[in-house]
Amino acid sequence: MGGLIFGSVGDRIGRAKTLSLTVLIYSLCTGLSAFAQDITQFMIYRAITGLGVGGVFGLAVALVADSLPDHARPKALGLLQALSAVGNVTAGACAMALSSADPMVSWKYLFLIGAAPAFLCIFIMVRLKEPAKWIAAREASRAVGGKAMGSYGSLFGEARWRRPALLGMILCVAGVVGLWGVGFFSGALIGPAIEKALKAANPAISAAELNAGKQWWTAANLIVQNIGAFFGMVVFSKLAAIYGRRVIFACGFLAAFAVTIFFYKNFQTKSDIWMTGLMGFCQLGIFAGFAIYLPELFPTRLRSTGTSFCYNVGRFIAATGPITLGSLQKLIGDKAIAALPATADAAAKADAQLNAFRSAACWLAGIYFLGLIVLPFLPETKGRPLPEE
């Protein structure tokens, strides 16, 4: 919801102003999450945090797209998205540093660290200026008293912008659901594998040591995934600049599908953590394409609105990921357990459930084909200036 709301607001009152507001919202509410007294308070803070986080992507890429010349824009937008992986690696490093701390307290420290970006608002508000393109579009809109800035009525009321909005939304659904509905659930596979490896290495390991070890390796997995993501986004950006957006998107979706299945079929133990980096390279590399391509589909007065709409609608569908993945896993798992002999022990049933999770994730990876289906109906924007009225 934050993306849909603040994307429109950014087109109306300015990208820099709205960007500072969204950063402030998600930073403060991340910090406040550490002081939640019950689950209701915690969920309220997380929901408001989500509003801010959802607004940042569309605002940031619209700001950069409007501020830079055409020859520099794709590389800058790709790098902007790639640097998000640096933030995720930093988060993983913080989690590793706190892995041996009291788990009843360490989570609070992580949320307090997450409040640090609030200080960026001072820099944003003082140093960032609104792009000249946006100022010119606002003045033109005022002069004619016609086409509204950041209007969803205009976005969907004009066929020229409605088509890329709807098709771009479907394109993003494939990538967002693939990542948030499948890729980021890799911890459900890695956790049991790491626990099994730690117990095999030290049969006398205590519960506290086991928990600390699992947290350390989970954080390490996040770091490896995002190191892969950084290079994936850099490579995607370079290839899209050379060969065009659509063909590299097609290659990206196929690679993400193949690598996701490879990961869920083959990950077994700690030594396989490199597979997570490969999955991050392919799954998150696509997101550099979103940063580059989406602003190229809409005019200045609708750029933040259109970009945010395309990118964030997929989040609504991805939010069903836990339910969909869990339901599919249960369906497959129940059949697998029913097929076991009556003498099967708890370990055999647990293995059947884990294998069911692997299969469910592989089936859901098929969402990437949705992106392939819609690509032929979208325009190629390589070498073209940003669209205007």
C-alpha cells in the first residue's frame, strides 16, 4: 500500500520530499518495533514500516531517472538497485555479530540498528533537489490546468499509459513472487540442513550452542545470497544496456527458474551454501531490470506513480506465499507420509515433509514463466529517451 500511496504523492509534491518522508517513516517504526510490548503493537509498527519501505523504490528510481542524462541513466539505476544488496549484507553481518547474544534481547538490538537510516533524512532534505524535469512537468500541468500529476485516473484512463502499467505490473509479479514467495523461503530448507550438520559435527552440542550456530549460518546464508545478488544486478544492468531490456529479462527469468529448481533439489548441507549465492545472482539480478525499465515506460508526471504501481502490486500476491507454499507442501507431504510403511519413524516423516517443501518450491518457481509470456507485448526501450506527452 505504501508504494501505491507514496508513488502518487511523489509525482504530486516532489520525489525528494516524499523520499525523505518514506525513509523517516520506515526508520522510526523499525526502531519502535524494538519497544513493542505485545504482538499487536509489534504488528502495527511493522505495518507502518512497510508503508515507508513500499514507497522508496518508485520514488528513488524516478528521482534518479529524471536527474540524469539518457546515456548515464541505465547504469546509475542498475547500480542504485545493486547497492540495496550492500544494505542486506550489512544486516546479515549485524545478525552474525549478535548470534551468540541472548535471543530474547538480540532481536531488539537489530531493530534499533535498523532505525539508523532516519539520520539520512537530514541529508536528503538539505542536499537533494527536485529534478528539473519534474519541475517543468509540474509547471506545464499548472499552465494548462489539465493532466494531473500522479493521477491513477490518468494512468488508467489513457490507453497509452494503461497498457504499460498493466503489462509492467504482470512482469513485476513474476519477479517479486519468485523472490518473496519462493527464494526468501530458502531458510526453511537451510535451517534443518544446518541443524543436522551441526549435530553430526558435535553430537553433544547444547541447545544454546545449536541455536547460536543456526543463527550464524542463517545470517551467513543471507550474506552469500546478497553478494550473489549484487553481482547479478551489475551483470544484468550491463547486459541490458548492450542487448536491450526484453531479451535480458527473458534470459533472467529462465535463469531464475532453472537455478531455483537446482537449489531446492540439491541443497543438503553447509558446504552447499554457494548455491544460495547463485540463486541470489539470478533471482535478484532481475530487480536491476525493474529499476532500469519501469521508469522508461511512463512520462514525468506519472513516472513515480506508474513505477510504484507495477512494482508493488506483486507484493500483494507475494504476501500469499506462506499460505500457498505451506498448503502445497502439506498436500504433497501428506501424500508422501501416507505412502510410507507403517513402521516409519519420526525422522522418516520429517524427511518426507522436507522433500515435500522442496517439491512445492519447485512448482511455485513456475511463476517466472509469467514474465516470459508478457514480454513480447511490452516495448523495447533501449536507446530511447524517456517518454513524454
